[in-house]
Amino acid sequence: MFSPGKASPSGRAQGLGRPLQRLRLGAVSPKLMAIYREGGLVLDQLMAFVVSEDHERQLEVYERLGPYNRTASVIRRAMTDSKVSATDRRALFIGTEAYAEAGGPILRDLFTEDRGGWLEDVPLLDRLVQEKLERFAEDVRQQEGWKWAEGHIDYPHGHACSRVYPSHVERSAEDCQRMEALAAEYDGLFATAAEGDEFPAEVETRLSDIDAELEAFGEDFAYRPEEIARAGVFAVLNSDGTARIERGNVRPQDVPAPEPQEEPEPGARAEGEGAALGEAGEEPDANAPEAEEDEGLAPLSDRLVADLTAHRTAALRNALAEDPDAAMLVVIHAAVLRTFYASASATCADIRLLSGDLGREAEGIEDGEAARRPGGSPSATSPGRGRCLRRRRTSGASSSAWTATAEPRSWRTASG
């Protein structure tokens, strides 16, 4: 039996079997190799150190981690903390191929699945990301007609811009009737076809035609031309490596000046001045009752507003608890906002969608069957139901309707 501090001969033979790995172990520091031979390190730990060939860096990490924190994953993370993982949002946005074509070096680990390795030239990576974001923002500006466009890796919270938002698009009565007829036809076709296991080809074709015709009517909300002429867009990098566009940002110098108020003519009395002085211009009687104050609501104190808001929130919680259908709609609405839109502030419910990175807990899990097929077998999903999301626009009192077949996803709710 072998002691826990030493690697078994079979483990060593298995780890040193491949020539490339054996050569890479030659990059380990002689001091660490001596510690390994004395039983102070196991083979997995030694292989984690040779992610980098810098002997000084290896010894620095060895001393910094201490004897109780030298697992292989912790060592590998410490050896690459000055580099960027290929799973980083910047690397996902650019792609390792584009980074390598620009002359960027990539560090690979021959001993474990490194998920694409680590990108060593971080300034080059940031420059490539910035340039791509700026091109993306400029394309949107030219297509939609905004005044300016900027790209940022992180959202520029100090931009000092005000914001304009899209307003409801007025449609003609003919367009409203046509959209309602298309929505009704869509509902009927979908309800009928959903009863079977698969959607017939002719139904699929007609549903696609309805989608295209509804798309031609444009969005229900849009920016006004004068707002687009003075506002701009930010292209910002999301946490998943995709870019999003933040529209409607107005710089301080582009905010329209308020309309000037007309100056009263010399000698003219202000409104209500005559009543204060009397019809003949006499001074008011000191013993007369005070004039009634102008009608209107007095401003509420911050403490009173907070108190009323708390009572309103409690009433809203009770209303949702007593109406399961309404509560379900609130949950779905909040989940859709956070999943398909950049901003999720248009909801009163504090619901967060969380997805844990299992790769941090088990290396190589993405190669397993369950990880490769997160939504189940594709063959088990019919062509019609395989759509993740289908949107139908309606007008008038009807709001946008959603029909979704969502993949299993965990979320945590917090009462709001």
C-alpha cells in the first residue's frame, strides 16, 4: 500500500505515458521535483505547476498557497491568474482563432482538459474586443440613424447621459384589424396542431408566413425620429460573451433647451395680483381673513412615502398569494424579461435566474452525455414545439402574447 502523500506507480505510469506530457514535466522546477520525490507533492499537483514554465512563478505559488490549499485546481488557477481563460467573456466574444491570428499567444495544459487554454496577451485581447464592439455599435448607428455610437467592455455608468425611451406606435384601423386577424389565425392553427405529436408541414409553413407578415408591421414601440437624431447607442459586452445595444442615450449638450417663458409686459399685473390688492388697487385689510391657498397636493415627506410604499407592497404580495394565475404570469413575465431582454426593471417581482457552472466542481463534465444535451434528446421534441420562443404581436387592448417551450432551468425567487 502506498502512502497518501505519494502517487502510485500505476498513476505515475499512466500520467507519464504520453511523450508530450513527459517532455512537459521537464519544465517543473528542480526544487518542486525534489519535493515530489520526497512525497511532499502528488503527480496531479506537479502537473498543475507546469502550466507555466516559469520556475520562479512555480515556487512563488507553492509558497503562497501553503500546505493546506495545494489542490491541483487551486494551483492551476493561481498559475494562470494573470492570464485570461478561453471561457472568459472577452475570449468568447472575439474567439481564440481571431486572437491567434492577431499574434496572441495561447497557453495550453497538456495534462487536463483546459477548455481552450489561457490567453496570455491581455492588452491585445482588450484591444480586439474594444474594436469589435465599436464596429458593432457603428453598424447599428448607420442602420438606425443614431447621432453617435460607442463601444465599451463594461457599461459606462459615469456617462452622465439622460435617456429617452421608445413610445407606442399609432396604427391605422386597417392595420389593427389585419394584425388581430393574423393573431387569431395563428392561435387557431397552433392550438389545433399542438394536439398531435408533430406539426404538419403546411401548418409550419403557414405559421412562418404569419410570423413574417406580423414582423413587417414593425415593433409596437419605437423611438421618434427627433429622438434618434440627438441620441446615441452603447455597445456593451454581456457576461456570456455576447454584445448588447443600449439605445436612447442623450449627452448633456444634446438635451433640448427648455422653451423660454414670455416676459410680462411692463406695468402688467401677474395673475392673481389684482385679487391680492383688491379691485381698486387698495391694500388688503389686515383684519380680513387670509386668502385661501392655491388648490393642489402638498409634497409628501420621504418617511411617509416609504411607509405608504411598504403597505402597498404588502397588499400586492397578498393579492398575488390569493391569485395563483396572476402570480404565475408575474413569474413568467419576470423570467422572460431577464432571459430575452437586456433590462429587467419593468417588473415588480424580484426574481433571479441562476445557472451554476458545474465545470468548476467537476473538470471535464462538459464532455458527458448530460452536459452535451442539456435540453434532452432533440428527437423527443417535435419541429413545432422545438421553438424556444414565438412571439405574436397584437394591437389595441391585446398585449404581445408568448408561446414558449422552455428548457429546464433553475431559478431562485425572492419576494419583492
